Amino acid sequence: MNKIDAVPGTRSAAEERIDIRDESEHRSDAAMRDFMHFGTCSKGFTLLEVMIALALVAVLLTIAIPYMKDSFGQSQSDHISEAITTLVQETRTTALKAHESRYIDFNDASFRQLFPADWKFQLERISDQKFHAPNSGERWEFNGEGICDSLSLKIQGPGQTLTLKFDPITGEITHDE
């Protein structure tokens, strides 16, 4: 009897190590499958998650809308300011090139179209005591040397007022509120 009969129910140390290793690999494989399956189980958002997201968007919009309105209003007044500055510079340049006086007529339709319909403007010369609406035929003169009257324009729109004061020598805005 060369062969040793093993006692039923007993195992060698090597067999136990192999079983432990197999069991360990089985657990790590199961854990890996669970981990990889974790992110793919969900098929959509819950109603609670959607409601929270909508509430956050509503709060952010409520905060942002007043700033956006101010921004749009500001850009409109900036646009008006730039348009008037461009007109002044063009008129001054034309007077310099021609060496004769040029005018901006405050009652002319081309000047009035620089402003949106709900905006109005007033002017003040150095000799005036306060701002006033332009009189019929009132103009702003640029002589042949490009020098003009010292003038301020007050432009009023919905909820805002813009005051532009022009330098008589350069025709550029010296004060902008």
C-alpha cells in the first residue's frame, strides 16, 4: 500500500490556500462587477432631483434679471453717447477740411433719430442758466478751425439720465455721467 488514503473531510494546506485564493478572486470579481454596474443602474432623474434643479435655476434667474436689465439699458445709453460723439467728430472734421463753419441742427430729423422714441434731450450752453429743450432753428456751430460752443447735452430715457459735456476745442466728451 503505497498509497495513503486520505481521511474524508481533511484537506491539505496547499488545497486550502488554493480555495482561499479562488474565493478571494471570486469576491474581487464580484466587487468589480458591482462597481462597474453602479453608474449604469440609473435610467433617469427622480422628480425630486428635477424639482431641485428647477428651483436653483429660478433663484439664479431672479438674481440675474435686474443686472441684465441694467446692462441692456447701459448699452443703449452707451450707443447714444457713441453716436453723438461720432456726429460731433464728423462735423468738426468737415469744418476743418472745408475751412468754413458747419452745424448740427438739433431739430433736424437725422439728429433726432440718434435717440430711441421714448428718449428726449435738452441742451445747455455756457450762457444758459439751466438745461432746456432746443428752440426752433437752434444749432451747434463748428467754425473753420474746428472750434465749437461749449455745450452740454442731457439725454433722458426710461429710468436713466445721461449728461454729456463737450470740449469746445476738441469736440470730445469731457464729462460723462
